[in-house]
Amino acid sequence: MGFTLATWNINSVRLRAPIVQKLLQEEAPDVLCLQETKSPVDKIPLEEFAAIGYGHMVARGQKGYNGVAILSRLPIKEVASEDFASLGHARHIAGQLENGVTIHNFYVPAGGDVPDREKNEKFGQKLDYLAEMRDWFLKEQPEKSILVGDLNIAPREDDVWDHKKLLKVVSHTPIEVEKLAEVQESGAWVDVTRNDISDGQLYSWWSYRAKDWDAADKGRRLDHVWATKDIAAAGHSSRVLRDARGWEKPSDHAPVFATFDL
């Protein structure tokens, strides 16, 4: 049985519930992983999503900040939720489908504006968060697992609009790229998106600051879909739904999709 999965930093699930419903109705992924839900779990409008077939959810939330949720039309049970770097933030939730696939949904800290942990506490927290993710997966090697989310790092040169100009910009600095690579190696994760779309510029985020984000096209690929080696070959049909960035009251992120024949 195959299933389609999408990951999307929604930037407030309550404020943007209408476009979550639009995505679910028009694109119909079996599983939708949301980040930056900015809501306590009991305030997420699950009834609205259940009414269109998405009655299953595992989530972690907090008022006004962070938050992760997995909406599913397939039964799913919670299997993990880690507070990496002891930040007290709702940034990770993992659920398992009935076919045994575990889905990890992450919202990695953005890291502030200055790429220096001595001058910017948030950048240090981001590096510490990535280090603890690495150590967690090293301790217990994941199997039959998918990792998705807003990882807040664009690792490849063609994951940003201008590699040289962004080398000193948080999300594309060499130290962040190195730490993300360590996380990927720790679980032998395969970048499913780039496995499918191997060449060319590819973005999932465009700043709100751009007057015309579409024309300027100064994007970054911050949102990722990875899979463990044992199931990575089953992943296909990767895409970024760029049009969603232009919907009414949009998130600054676009959903990223993949289908798995499992």
C-alpha cells in the first residue's frame, strides 16, 4: 500500500486553517506534517480537519510559538517526543502508522540573525539542537522511518538563490550545513527530495519581506523529506507545491510532498 506525505511549516495552524483545508481537499496527502503550529494541542481545529477525512493526529504544542503536528487519514500512534537541547519547546513529534513506518516531524530552531554562538544565543541553541538530534539517532539507529520538517537549513549550493551571498547568512553557513550532514549520517538518512529531483535550484521558503516573492525568487530549501535506507527506494514523486506560497494569507513556506510505496 502506498501513501503520500507532505510537510509544511504553516506559521499558525489556527490562523491558516482555511489553507490547510484547501491543501487537504485539493492535494489529498494521506499524512500532513505541520510545523510552527503556534497553538496548544487542544486548540488545533481538529474537528475541521476530521470533517474532510483527517481525524487522526499526534502533536505537541505551546501557546504562540513553535508546535508540531501530524494530521493523518490513516491511523497513527505517538511513539516519541524529544526536547532536544532542553529548550522546553514543542519541536518534535513522532508517530507510527499501522504499516510500521515511523514518521519524525521536526521544527529545528531558526537560529536568529547572527551566525556566531558567542554573540547570538539562538544560534548556539540551533547547533546544540542538531548535535543532540545526531546523538539520539546514533544511540538507536532508525529503521523503516521517515524524517520530515522545517530543518531551517538549506544544505546544497542549489538549495539557495545565491550560494556565495548566503554563505554568512543563517540557514546556509558552513557550520550549519556540516551539523545537518552529521544528523543525516547518524541515521543513514537519504534525502528523498534530492534523490528524486537531483539537479537544479529548488526552494520551499520565500521571505515575507520580498515585495514580489515570485518574481524575485530569492528562495531557500529549508523543508526536507528524508527516509532510512531500508525504505528510501520506495520514495518517489517528490515535489514542492510552490503555488501554495501565493494562496490567501499564506505561510512563507510551501509544502513538500513525497509518495512511498510501502
